[in-house]
Amino acid sequence: MRKINAMDFWRRMDIFMERNGVPYKTFCKDNAFNYSTIMNQRNRNAIPSTIGQMLIMSEYFGIGIDEMLFGKKKDPNQNILDALEQAD
């Protein structure tokens, strides 16, 4: 299982925010997130507490959750390839 690096997660969030011209306050308001909570998590390098929050974040920016959490786009065929390799 891959571990999520919280510092890298928030760096990616900063990049997504900047690229989309969205300040954290706007992002939080648009998604019904508590701004203080998000900023505390960011400042403490703590990842959001629920998978639901992370899914909302990734959907907001139109990216997959793998890219949000790990910085890499997942090949949609990878699960199929993994299953085929295990079947051999």
C-alpha cells in the first residue's frame, strides 16, 4: 500500500489552486469545507480526514484521485493488466 505524503499533497493542492486561479477561501466555500479546518490541515501537513473530502477535491479540479493523492495519473487499464498478470 502506498503512503500519502501530506507535504506533497498540499504542494499539489497549491499548484491546482494556482493553475485554476482559485483561492482557498473560494474553494472551501464552493465545496462547503470549513476554511479554518482546511488551512489548519495544510499548515500542519495533515491530509484531509475523509476519503469523501479528497474525492470532492479531485473532482473539483477535474483530476483523478491518484493524481490528487500521489501526483501521478493512473492508467485506467492498469487494474485489467494486473488481473491478467495474476491469472497467468
